[in-house]
Amino acid sequence: MKQLTTILLSAFSAFVMLFVSACTGPEGPAGPPGKDGTPGTAVCGVCHESSSLLLAKQMQFHNSLHYKGTNFGTANRTQCAVCHTHEGFRESLTTKLDTTLAVIPNPTGPNCRTCHFIHTKFDSTDYQLTYTSPVKFRHGGQTVDFGAGNLCAKCHQARIVNPMPVVGGDSINVATFRWGPHYGMNANILAGMGGYEIPGPQEYPQKNPHKTAIKDGCITCHMGPTFGAFAGGHSFKMSYLSGNQKVEHPASCATADCHPGANKFDIDGKVTEIKNLIAQLRQKLIDRGLLDVSRNPDGTNVLEEYIMLPGNRPKKFSSLEAGAVLNYLLVAKDRSNGIHNYKYAKALLVNTLNALQ
């Protein structure tokens, strides 16, 4: 019986091999080379080579807020899509408009193709940045140049503040609690532009070393030396979580030309100083009924703080009242606590507190 079983298995194996051979047939001829005579493997290999560099960049990006963010799913409206969706951003580079021509029906978040010309020419130019020109601010209208960081500043800037209070000017009517500079206005703080510049004891700086001494602005620091896939590089992060503890990653700061040996961001106590000034102005605005923190009762998410409009009904504010709220929102929602531009942040906060005495 055992011998019969062996014979049957051998016969079955032979049948399977014959069947497979009949189906697959002999190997076909090699495909033609590319139109320029270059083998396809050589073209793909420009990026997809044997190292793990591309994979490392992908892993870093998957830890970034750009990748993890969900706003692209809800902010695909014409006014929002140019920064909150990949499709809107690339459309705006063609149309030169600050809105999309229509709602994005199938939005995706920022990805490799948002910032790079991926799979366009299938050579090293696919890694070139999609935008590098100087940026004209929507709010204020000034033009700035952060080098390669212009790509970041294209979106990370304040939206138009309308109506904009004028120092010493008339009162303004605010129609919505979302009035103000919006959220990621980091480029305005870095450039030292866009605040309600009340005269006061603190002089407004004409220069910012974090702008003049850093060639490519945002990119130089936020894409600096990596810590695994968790900070630096394409994570764009300057800190990471170790367990439940936030760990600062000042590797970009600790260079010979900047802050050699730095192991924290609070250099000379400047971050602590700005944090305290922000807290003082926040409390003063709350006491005056000018700042709505109901969506941020524990103070952990400054992005959910707005000008106070009871019932979200239009309300008149004096120029100083509105300007004070604007300055708070600009500095607090920048979230660098003065790192981006210490002197400008301090001037806005100190002079506003002084004017509200």
C-alpha cells in the first residue's frame, strides 16, 4: 500500500509539472529599451536603488503631522484646499490663485508629490522642489525670500486679517470668531511682519538672525539631522516622544555657526521668558472679555482659542482691543515660544501688555 501511494504521488507531481509548463511556456524575449536607449532598470534605479535611503525618508514622513493630519478631509473647500490638500496646492502653483476653482472632490493630504516632481522625468530632477520663488504674504503684502524654505512659507503664513485694525485708528466690526491670522503663520513671525505694532518700551527689530543667517529658513532647522524616523529629516519635527515624555531635538541649533553644544531650546531662558509673557497677555485678554478659551479650558491647545464673540454675533472692538488679540494669536499660535523670532515676539507681547495697562 505504501508503495502504491508513492507511485501515485510521483505520477501526480509529474502531471502538475507538465501542466504548469504547458501554461507558462518558454520565457519571452526581453522588452525594448527606453526611448533614449536607457534600460528601464537604470531609470528607476536613480531613486529606487539598493540603499534604504528612500525608505528612511518615507518612514520619517509617516511620523510627520503633514502625513498624520486629517484636515484635508474637511478643509477641501475652495478657500482652504490650496494649503490643506495636495491637489489644491499643486493647482494653485499653476493658477497663481489663493483659492481653488472648485471643491476638491477626492482630496488627499500633503505627500511626496506635493513638494517634489515625483515620476515626472524619472531622473534626479524628480526630487526638485515644486516651489522655490520668493513668497508674497497674503496678510500685509510683503515679499520674503527663505530660499528652499519658500516652499514651506507658501502655506505657513497668516491669512488675510479682515478687517485689520490700524494703530490709533477707528474701531472695527468683527463678524466671525475665526477672525485673525488663522493657524500656522510661522513665516510671518520668522520674517517679523504682520503684527499690530503698538509703540512701546520694546523696539521692533529690523533683522532676525534666524532669517538672515539661515540660508533655507524652515528647512534648515526642521529637516536637520535625524533621530531615527522620529525627529528631523522628513518628519519636520524638532522633538519626539519617548514613552509619554516629550524630548527636544535641537541638533540643528547645536552647530558651530549657531548654538554649539546646545541640548535644549530654552537658550539663555528666552523660551521661558516668552512663555511667561504669552501667559500674562492671555490672562489679561480673558479678564477683559476679549479672548474665548472655552474650547481650550485646560490651556493645552492654543489653536482652539479665538476672539470673543458671544453667540458668534458681530461685535465692535476698539483698534487696541482687536490689535491686542491679533498679537496674542500671532505669537501664541506660532507655537515656537519665540524661537522663530525672539525679538519680534517679545516686542509684540511687551508693548501690547504695556498698552493694556
